[in-house]
Amino acid sequence: MLTPSKRNLHQANGQAGGQASGQASGQVENQAILISLDIEKLNALIDYCSEPRTRSEMQEFCGIKSRDYFRTKILVPMILSHKVFLTIPEKPSSPKQQYIKNTSQC
């Protein structure tokens, strides 16, 4: 059974766009997506993902200790708004999963 966050990953095929106003946001299927990271840190994290990175590498880069907070408030919204892509999209919960910058949004 898929958890709500995994279900969102599987259903994320809407259109995305980004804005900056203290926090980053985007639109997927007419629903706002809020990424709980200020725009400077978000842009630095996206640039950091120019090479494939693991969740733990990304989390350490941001200096966030809580895995659950990072995953639900930052990583999943970044995926849903197409800021990063999964390197193994058919296995979103793979222990070998990495994330890479969406170069078409540069």
C-alpha cells in the first residue's frame, strides 16, 4: 500500500511552475506546493543536485537533522514541482535512490 507521500510521487504528472516569496512554491494539478526552505537555500540545494545526490547528502547540505521533516517538507515538494528528478523513478523508495536537478528549468 502506498503512503500519502509515495502516492503523491506516483501521481505527480501535472504542470509545475516556481515562485519566490520567502519560501519556494510551485503548482501541480492546480494545487499549491510549498517547499519549506528559503529561496536562497533552495537554489543552492538545486545547484548542489547538478550531480546525483542521496537524500542524506541533500539533508546534510541543508543542515537539517530530521529525516521525516526533510522528506515531507522539502524533498517530496521538490519532486512534485519538478525541481529535481529521481534517478530510479520506477523505485521511489529504493535505498539506492538519488535525485538530480531538472536542467530544463534553469
